[in-house]
Amino acid sequence: MTPRERTLVALALATLEDAQLEAKRGPVQTNAVRLALRTLLPHVAQRWPLEQFWDGAGGDNEIGRGQSLTASLNGIVLQLKAKGWRED
């Protein structure tokens, strides 16, 4: 992963983490979340955590939304780490 790609991945993850915190107040299917997920697409082996994050971001139930976003974000980070990404 190039330094530029590492920066983009870090920004995309920060956006998803912000959305995860914001999800306590309601659905977070925003353009920023969509762009962050699209940015991460070439860097993960499987699409399911990205799709699950998006679906969960639009959920009506606060607890279900929170659980879905947490599990999805963990899946995204695990896949990134498997490809050599590391948190700085």
C-alpha cells in the first residue's frame, strides 16, 4: 500500500468511526459514509463488511444499528490488516 493509499484508508476509517458514534442518534446512510466505503472497496478481499456497514447504517433500531456497525467495522479492519495495513 502506498503512502497515499494509507492516508485514504485512514481517512475512510475515521469517517466510518465517526458514523458509528453518530449512529446513536439515528441512521447514518450519508454521502460521506458511501464515499468512505467506496474508497475501501479495492483494499478488502470481501465486500460483505462494507455492504453490512451500509445496510446497518440505515437501520431504524438503535441497538441493532450499533451492533451491525461495530461488527462490520471490525470485519473491515481485520481484512485491511490481512493485506498489510497497520494503524499509525
